[in-house]
Amino acid sequence: MAQSLSSDRRFHSKDLEAFVARALTALGLPASDAEQVARLMILADLRGADGHGIFRLPQYVRRIRAGGLNVGPNIRVVQETEAMALVDGDDGMGHLVMRFAVQVAMDKAKHAGVSWVGVRQSNHAGPAALYAMMPLERDMIGIYIAVGSANHLPPWGGIDLLLSTNPIAFAIPALEEPPIILDMATTVAAYGKVKTKAQRGEQLPEGWMIDAFGRPLTDPKRAEEGFLLPIGGYKGYGLALIFGLLAGTLNGAAFGRDVIDFNKDDKTPTNTGQVIVALNIAQFSSVETFKRNVDEVIRDMRNSRRMPGVERIRVPGEQSHATWLERSATGVPMNDTLFRDLQRLASDLGVEGLPTSD
Amino acid sequence: MAQSLSSDRRFHSKDLEAFVARALTALGLPASDAEQVARLMILADLRGADGHGIFRLPQYVRRIRAGGLNVGPNIRVVQETEAMALVDGDDGMGHLVMRFAVQVAMDKAKHAGVSWVGVRQSNHAGPAALYAMMPLERDMIGIYIAVGSANHLPPWGGIDLLLSTNPIAFAIPALEEPPIILDMATTVAAYGKVKTKAQRGEQLPEGWMIDAFGRPLTDPKRAEEGFLLPIGGYKGYGLALIFGLLAGTLNGAAFGRDVIDFNKDDKTPTNTGQVIVALNIAQFSSVETFKRNVDEVIRDMRNSRRMPGVERIRVPGEQSHATWLERSATGVPMNDTLFRDLQRLASDLGVEGLPTSD
């Protein structure tokens, strides 16, 4: 993920952020909102989640123009106790809604020890890890659950697309080691990976998808005929179902047959549902002791004897952390197609494009 | 699971409960504690979790006699806020510790909307579903996480057994449909299933285990040389790691290399860690509306068009619910080996055995 083709341009993250902010401001977002969304989108790129960063800008722009995203939302708590809240995102950009929700969650978890904040009327918010990570800055553990923005998964044994790849992310801080950050779809492969294989003309490994007869589907050009496979078979189906009920149904957000395919429909509000849980470590134990123990667990895993051919044992988040370090220093790579798309978008919006020389 | 060999005896659950309670009382448990443990153990059998019910009694007895389980524990809250608590189980039976913890969690969730209760100094408590289900009676959603009682899983790419199959369970109520109850290990197969295959002289399907060279291991007699495979590869490894940190490390309970193999060591306190989360639906929405929406989701899944050869699409918990209905009516089946073991145990403890005729 940290690698890039030598022909790729690289951009300073600050230049990318400024560009995204210009574009969103031109569409009517208040400047501070545009900056916050830009920072989170480019953080996705810095961490190697290329399919969830600036790559999504043209789609967001399309949706804003079609009226499917509210540029001036009244994001607010509509129900709350000392430890939980329900947030209505008023169809604002998911990044803003979730940022708000995480702030509420952290404030509540400070005293309550745990908080659970559900969100409705939200939108696609980029990679799950971004929001699970936010509580780390206050020595809290974060857990994020979301209803995905398109259904690609049938119930186990079925062929109707009633479920999304509903992701979950966890972030747990360590002392000297980087935090453990697990960000995963409940399917073996996310749909974006299938698209990437198709672009490259590569076959899919068996186990990613099946066709309507339950046979392995390895030709990514036939992806529309098939289905993603959930992790662990019926277990992954069960997780996708539960996460949808927790992040969607419980919050009054869309789930199941009510989910809008946001790749095909720019206009209908998605009513996306999400959840953030924050756990204040200090209410359980000494924060330093806990972090030191996490360090030890990480090192025990890393130092396990290895299978032949395995170079290094990783903990979740290690690769993204390395990519973040590398891209923060040397810039975010961008392929020509995306670069040209973004320059066209800039001229279309009448804003300054990306810098054309470093 | 609901099937049994025709040679199996069947017992009324009340007879099994009374027998377990007699055995535990003879070992020094207060009568009401013995009854509570008995009820939960036999509920496991009623729901078809045969490897977690009365089958475990001889092992529990061995451990109590060896001093590895405290029959008169002082189970207590050692830390709390309005929404979280940390419970010390004082090495009591896991069933008692978890029952206590769930009560605390439900009382807190009533007003706080959500609660998170961590447990340390606990023990094996049977199937995860039992505890996730308890909040249902108060119209709450339950989530249970546990550190497993023996390590069978290496980190992804490694060969040292540093992780257990750390399970998670979720219980979500419906209106007319049975509740959705997902109870799953983070490995493709639980270790108990491997043992069952070995007993029956059957081969393992590919995908359950690998050997130290990463090759499929299908001979269950060689299970000791190999490792269980986590669901979704590194994803299941990540989940087992995260669940261990949440249920073990955060609570000051054992995790990783500190986990005692309770199949091999009857004496050392296991310091088992568990977590129960309760969510009070009424704080989010109308309970009836929520349950009706869950009914709809269940029916949408069930009514999906099916793959060839698939008779019925299920939601998690459906099979266990059917087994519970069937066994509540016709009794719990028991094979001869277990029956003889339990009768021997009874005479050994000087208590009345199981009824020998129905």
C-alpha cells in the first residue's frame, strides 16, 4: 500500500487538504466544515486507504450538486443520557456528523467510563478507522460500526443483496508501540478490492466471491453476477446483520432493503447509520499500566515463532501506521487518471487546481 | 444439533438441573449458587450447546477439588461509574460471576442507556449466548465478550499459541420472531468440534486447521500439531486479539501468554476475563417499533431468493431456538459414555445419580 508506481505524482498532504477544502467551500460548505472534511479525507489517503480519501471527492461533489447531501446541516443530539446519545446528522457529510458524534462520545465517556453514540441521517464518512482512532487522543478506546453505503452481500444461502459489508473498527492505545487499529469489512474482500482487480485485469482469488449457484467467481468482470463472501461463512453474515441492526435499525437509520446504493443514486438521502463507542481507560485501571500491557501483548505476538516464508508478524494497524509515516514525509501518491479528474473538477468548480509542480 | 442417536437417553431438564445442583452442593457451593449454575449449565444443553453444558460437570468437579475454583467467592464490584463497572469474581464459578455482572449491567443501563461491565478473576462460564441473552428479559440488547479458557490460535503467520478462540455473542430482541442471537468463536471451527470429529473418526474439512508449515491439516488425530484457522484470515486474528484486550487486559484479567489451559491445569486460578454490554432500547426509540423493525429484517432475510440446494435461510439463533423448543418438550439427549461418567461421579460424590428410567 505504501508503494506507488514510479509514474505517480506525489502531493504534500497540506496541498491536498487545501484543494479539497477549496472545492467543498465552492459548493457551499462553511470554511471550517470544509477544512475538517478535507483533513479527514486526506488522513485516509495518508494511512493508505486510497479508496476512501480524495478519490471520493468527485462522487461527493456529484451528490452535493444533486441535492443528496446537505451543505449546511443542523447536526444535533436528539436523545441522550449521561452515557448514550442519538445524533441526527441532518444529511450532512458523514465526516462532520461522525466528528460531532465522537466529541459527544468522548465527553460522556470521561465521567461515565463508557459511552455509546448512535447516528442517523448521516452519510459515507470514509474509513472506519478514522473515527475509532479519535478517542485515542484522550486515552480512550474507540469502537466504530457503520452500515455500508451499498448492499453487496446476500444472507447466507440467499441471492438477494440485502446486506452491506458493514464494517467495524477498534482502536486501542499502546505506550511505546503504535496503537492497535483493526478496521475490517465483514466480507473476505471489500468491494473496492474487486474493482481494483478488474481495473488491473487480474483474476480474483477463490474465496472472495461466489456466483448465484454458489460456485467460486474469479473473473472480476463478472462481479455484478456474484456476491462477496462473508468472513467465516455464516459468521460473517451474522456479524453484518448484527452491525446493521446496531448501527442502522436501533438509530432509526437505513438497513437492509432500505439502504440506498450511493454509487448509483446521487439524489436520495442515504440516512446512513453509524455508532461510536468510547471507553475511558482511566475508569478501569492506570492508563500507563494498561498501555504497557498492550505493548507487551504486541511484542509477544511479533516475537512468536513464524511459519516458513513469513517475514514479520504484524498487529492490526501496523501497516497503515507505516504508510502514514512514509506518506507524511514523502507525500501522497496519485495516479494520472485521478489527477486529471481532479483538475477537471477544479476548473468545473472555478477553483484553483492541484499544484502542477513540486 | 437437535438430532440424537436413537440409543441416546433423554432427560427432563429439571432432572438434569437437580442432579448438577446436588453435585455442586456436595462440593460446598451454597444451595442457591448451585441451583443457579445448574440452571445455566442445563440451559446450554437445552439450546444444543452440548459441549458447554452438563458435559463440563466432571471438569468443574475436578477443578473444585484441586482448589482451582472458589466455592464461596466474594463476587463484588471493585470500580464503577453510573455506566460501567469492574467486577472481581474472586475465582468463583464463571456462571455466578457473569450472572452477577449482567445484573449490574442491566441496572446501570436502565438509566444510562448503555453499560459496560468488565470481569476479572472469573472462570469458564459456558456458552457466550447465555449471558448476551439475559438482558433480553428487560428489553435490552446484550453483547458478551470473553477470553477463551485455552490458547489454540497463533498470531497470523506465527506458530506460538498466544490466542484463544475468544468468542463474542450478541442478542437482539424481536417482536413475533425469536430473538437474533449470534454466538461465535473467532476461529472457523471451535476446538470442541475438532474433538468431536476425532471421536467419530471423521476427517476435518479443509479450512478448519493448518499445520506448522501452513498446510491444511485434515486428520483430527494430528490436531495437537496444528492450529485453528481464524475467520477471514488476519481479520479473525485481529478480532481474537482485540477481544482479548477488551475482556482480558482492560479488566486486569489473563490474556495471551498468561492464559492457563484449563483442560490441562485444574489448580491454577485462571483469572478469566469477560465483558457484558447492555443497551436499553427504550433510550433509543420505542421498544415496540424497534422490535417490529427487527421482525421485518428477519423476514426479509428469510424470504430472500435462495441458492440451489438451500432449503431455508436462517438468522443467527434460529437453530438454537428450535433445539430449545424441542428439548424442552422431549428432553435432553445424552450418550452412554457421558451417562456412565456422570453416574460414577454421583457415586464418587455420594449423591443421588441421574434417574435410570423415565
